Amino acid sequence: MTSAIVGYARTSTRDQVAGIEAQMERLRQEGCSKIFHEQLSSVDDNRTQLRAALDYVREGDVLIVTKLDRLVRSIPDLVKITEQLQAKKVTLKILDLNLDTSTATGELMLNLIGSIAQFERRIMLERQRDGIAKAQRDGKYKGRAPTAMKQKEKVLALRAEGKTVDQITKELIISRSSVFRILKSV
């Protein structure tokens, strides 16, 4: 049985074309015979290509990513993914960290780095919340403008024409909950 070198690349948005291309080029340079890639936020639980990559790899394979944050979003996510890889006896390599889980040191470093990354994220979110609270107190932050409510008249007009909620959502490109909220407000 021949081992495969498999790559996974991800950017947070579709606008990051150069980013995904750079990751894929780097993975090709590392000898990846198959590369799974997607352009969506790691917060999105619908990372179909990541799931496909995890399903694809077999014992002895190597899964390569360019950066840790391209693969995971939290410590629980890291634990889940590394447990899946360990159960399949698949090695994880993270290029920017020069980290290879085929060694005991690599496994230790992965866990330490994951913990530090989660700590940094929590600190950043606390600072963000503090900044928003201060801006609200100072009257400088009002929150996101309700975009769907700007289309209230159109929603009501379409409903008066007998259109269904699904037809309205498709036509105005707003969520079902927004349509129901507008209809309830009348």
C-alpha cells in the first residue's frame, strides 16, 4: 500500500484568490498528490472539503496544511481533528510551524501551539467586546444597520401580491427570519 501526501487549503472568503492559490502552490511543492480546498470561514460547520480530506486519508498518509488556522478554529476542533487523524494513523504536517506529528515532539508542540492560539483568540475577543462596550457608552457604536428592514415596503408589497415567504426571500435576497420579522411588525 502506497502512502499519499494530501493537502488541505482554505481561505475565509472567496475574495482571497491569491491566498488560496499560494497555499495550493506550496502544497504542490511539498508533493501533495491530492489537494482539497475551500473558501469559507472556519466558523462555518459546513467545511465539506475538510471532511472529504479527513475521509480520504488512510493509514500511513500525511495530511499537510500551510498554517494551523487554515485547519482548525479552536482547541476542541484541534482535538477532534487530531484524534481522527491519529485513529487512522495519519501524520499531520503544518508547514509554517515546521511541525510534524509523526514525532512525540511534534505532537507536544501541536498541543502547546493550539492552546496558545486559543488563548490569543479569547484575549482578542475580550478586547473587542471591551472596545464595543466603550464605543456604545460614548454613543459612537450603534451596531450593524438592519439591512432587511430597509426592504420592508418591498416585502409588504410582494406579500400583498400573494407571494410566498420563500418567493420573497429569493426575490429580495433576504432570510426567511427577516421576512417573518417584517411581516410580524405590521
